[in-house]
Amino acid sequence: MAQLALSLDRRTEDALLPGALQAGHAVVARVQTAGELSTVLAAHEIDLAVVSAARSRLTPELRAAAAATGTRFVVLAGTADEREVAARAGAPEVLPEPATWAELERLLTERAAPMPGVAQAAPVEASVIAVWGPTGAPGRTSLAIQVAAELAALGSTVALVDADSYGGAVAPWLGLLDETPGFAAACRLAGNDALTRAEFDRVAQYVPVPRGALAVLTGIARPSRWPELGADRVARVIDTVAGFVDHVVVDVGFNLETDEEIASDLFAPRRNAATLTVLEHATQLVAVGLADPLGLSRLLRARTDAVAAAPRARHRLVVNRVRAGVLGSGPGAQVTAALQRFGGVVPDALIPDDPQAFDAAMLAAAPLAAAAPRSPAREAIRELVRGTLSGLPAPAESGRRRGARLRRARAEAASAIPVGAGTLDLQRVDPQ
């Protein structure tokens, strides 16, 4: 005999109850919300919980409660959208609705599928995308948030980690409470070998985005807490979280200095250990700089150290806030020409200056994909994610859109002013 808990609509319950009772099972609870079901799972030994994707929100708390008690967790989904939501939420078993009791009875006799919340023996390695930029606020945090949101919009599971040891900014950007920084808590758990999926769900905060949700580990609010982000702990967190999701997007600090070891104990904590450790584990490095003479100069001078610190990563170069006001006509072409001339590199993405869209996003405490989905900045970031960061084939481009893009590129190239006649010259900023 099995103990059952149901969170279904009345018609589905009426269809399943006779079969369950006839088979000798006990229905311990019939509840309406995910919170009520979590309470039931914590208070009773439930063998099987059956919920409807249309009625019960598959919250991290509910999944953690099922994982902690060993409860079999089955979701009934009536539509393709509901099945997609259940799959993204990590439901291990999804049945079409309406389901028969014979299908559920079969599940009780079969070996349970792995439940998210329990660390797996051999996790599949996720991509670890480190978003780095030099000093001067080039938009690291904003870009990291948008990249994570666009990956989630493609149907991937994504963790957004704020590992900036000089003060986290992801939480205030997304309107999250960060009295207990999630990343610092995860580091403490990892240091004790206790960072399971259930603990990760507990310390992370989930932010809804179009077609999914982001699991966010918020950063330290006070820079004085940087000793909590030790290199070994950070490495364990990144490796562990990479076993839970498809992509780990990490917002890191600007500073790449390592000479602090010379003036201190070799085994003492290092201020930049979190940033350097993330770069060491990154599979992709996104370097972002501002589209002005000072910002590009800083980007080119510091990028060499960032590339050296990320030996495993594929390197992506992004220029943010591209605008004619500071560069003159044809700003995109001028930025590309300057990077080629002074750095021998070509940017992977040029993000136009779009203050209205970012203002709307910060006002709503939401990514551009939710607050300003048609903004030019969002379009540029989406193309970057789909074309290079997602690991998926880029979507086919329509002839009309491809023609419009080529016409814009030709117009920008034609309007670029030759060097020496007012074009962008990095040497005028810092000739040394």
C-alpha cells in the first residue's frame, strides 16, 4: 500500500481516486497549492505526489521537499506548453493529462527516475560563461543578466552567479533581497561538501524570464566579505552547479592582479581569487568594453591578461553602448576598425546604446527580454547568444532581414571617416 498526495483539479481527482482506493492505496492529502503540498510532504511519509502542471507551481521549495523525503513526483500536463514548463522546472516524470490510474500504478512498481535535488554521480558538464570587463563600469552585470535570460529563453536551464568580490550588483539590478548572499552561502556549503541540488535550490533565488526562470546566486553586498569567496570553494561551487544546469553564467570582477601573493602569506585568502578561479574554469569568456576611446583602450590593454587567465575558454569580444555621440558617424564601423588596427581583433557583437530600454528593464527589475523585447540592444544580445554562446545552430535568417542587415553594415562602412580625419584614435587617449 502506498501513501498518496494529490494536487489536481476536481475532475482529474474523481477519475483517479477509484483506481487508487481499489488498489489499496491511502490518499493522505488533497491540496490546491504548491505550498500546501510542500507542507504535506514534510509532515507525512508520502510515496507518490501527483500534481497538475496547470494548477500547481513547480517551485524549488516543492522540488526540494520531494527530494528530501524521497517522494515520487509525477506531473500531469495537458498541453505542449505545460509539458515544456514541467520539463524546464526539472520534473523527472511527466504524464499526459488526463492519465489513467493504471499508468500511475505502473510508476509505483518501477524504479524512480532521478529527482532534481539529489546530486548525481556523473553530472554532464555545462558551459561556464564568464562575463568580464575592465574597470570603468563597461556593463558586465547588465550583459551577464541579459545573456542568462536569452539562454533561458531558448529553453535551457541557467544559473546566474554573481562572483564579483568587489561588491555584487545582480541582486539590486533584478530587485532581489540579498541579506544572505546566495553565492557566499553556496561557497560555505561547498567547503563542507554539502552543496546538493536541494541546498542549491534553497540558497538560490528564482527569477521568472520569458519561457523559463533563472536560478540566481546573489553576490556579496559588502566588499569586506570577500574572504568568504576562497579559490577552492569557488571552484567547487562552479563545478557542482555545472552539474545541475545547462549553462552557468558568471558575473566576475574587473581586477585580475595576482601580485598580492608576493606581499602576503602564500596561503592567505586572495582578493581576486573568485574572479581568477571562475576564469580558469570558464568554457567561454565574454570580454565587454565601452564604445569610447577610454573604454576601448582599457579593454584592449586588460584583455590580454583575461585571455591568459582563461586557458580553456573560447573568447568573445563585445563592445557596449555603441553611439554616434562620442564616436561620430558610423560608430559601429569605427569601433571595428579601431579594434582591428590597435588590437588585431574583431568584435563578436556591437551593442547599441539603448538607455530607454535599460531604464525600463531596471524599473521593472527584469531582463530586456521581458521589459523591452523589441529594443535594439536586446536584439544584438540575442544574436550574440544564439550565434555563439548557446552552442546551438544559429536560426536561419530570412532574406528580408539578411538584406536589411547587410544594407546597414554597408551604410556604416561607407560613412566611416578615414583615420586622421576625426575617426576614433585610441592613441589620443593614452599614448603610453
